[in-house]
Amino acid sequence: MVDTFRRRGLGVLWALGRFVVAAVAPVAAVVAGSWVTAAVYRHTADGLFYLAMLVVGLAALMVHVTVLYYGSARESVPRGVMAAAATAVLLGASTYGTVTPGWTDVQVRHERGVAVTGVVERRWSRGADDTGGLGPPPSYYLTARAPDGTRWTLETDPSDKHLEVGRPVLFTYDPRHEFRPTLGPVPGAPPWTVRTAALYLLCAGSLTAAAACALPDPRRPEQQPQGPRPTPK
């Protein structure tokens, strides 16, 4: 009897552990990875940002695939439910991870950005055009001088003929120099409700997959406790 209760107690604890890990790991991977890419986007060049997006995206995808495959292989919930959970997880994770880095910058520029009209001093590019199509495409920039004499580097489009050297340019910068300046006036607040909805969708799919990981596997028959052996006569 004691062994039976001990075995069942360990089974409950193991199922609870599976549920917690399967529910927390996918959400934590997406949220933490998104803020890592946001920090990379803020402080490094575009090439490193795209590399960070690739690495973090692949790592998060491996976590999602592992949890979804384990829950689906147990067949504790219908396959249609697992397919819906997988769709919710992948859609919510991709949306949340994509919008967080850029929208974080937009939110800061909305809160404390300063819009000024400067003068274009120089236009230049970074990146090689002679890589045979193997390397990343070049990025185009301009250097603008603000009315107070400070100079700012902004990313631009080479086809924009309104930003020739000597022409006025309206741009918004961060007085704390934490985020890169951008062309145009102070932006409005980003639609954070979209990211919130993506997070809810991710959590709903993760909880469904976690339940599938925690429920008993119907393919494995439950072991019945053995009664006392008959005493030989």
C-alpha cells in the first residue's frame, strides 16, 4: 500500500513538473529572446541585429518544437487540439518576437523624442556591393547637422531625391542617445494591443501543449497494484 501511494505521488509530481516546464519554457524563450534582440537592435549595427534575430528565433523554435512534439506524441489530447495549439504558439511567438525590437524604439521616441529640422551634410553607404550577392545588401545613411551643431546619422533610402546634400531634413532623436534617430516627426505610440494579443495567443497555445504533456499517456496501461500472494499450503 505504501509503495502504491509513493508511486502515485511521484507520478503526480512528475506530471506537474512536465506541465510547468512545458508551459513556462516556450513563453520565457520568446519574451527573453525578444528583449535580447531589442537590446541588440538598440546598441549594435543592423548586421548583428539580424544575426541575433536568427539565433534567438532558431533557439525559441527548438523549444517550441520540442514541447509540441512531446505533447503530440503522447496522444493525450486530440490531434486537432494539438494542431490548434501549435498554430497559436507559432503565430503568437513570431508576432511577439518580430514587433518587440522596433516598437520598443518607437515607444521611447514617442515619449521623449525631439524633432528638429537639420541640414544634410553627407550621404554614404555601408556594406559591399561586390560580394557577388553572397553578403548582405548595403545600408544607406546620411549625416544631418542639427540647429545646435550636433551631427546625427540616419538610415535612408538611396532613391529619395529629397534628401540631397544641403537640403533640409526633419528627424527625431533621443536626447539620452540610447536609441537611433529616425527620419520624420515624433511618432505616435505603437499598437501594443497587437503584441499583447500575440502574448495571450502564445500563452493559450503553451498551456494547451503543457496539459498534453502532463496528462497520462493513454497508450500505456495503468499498472494495477498487486494483491497479496496466496500462502502456499
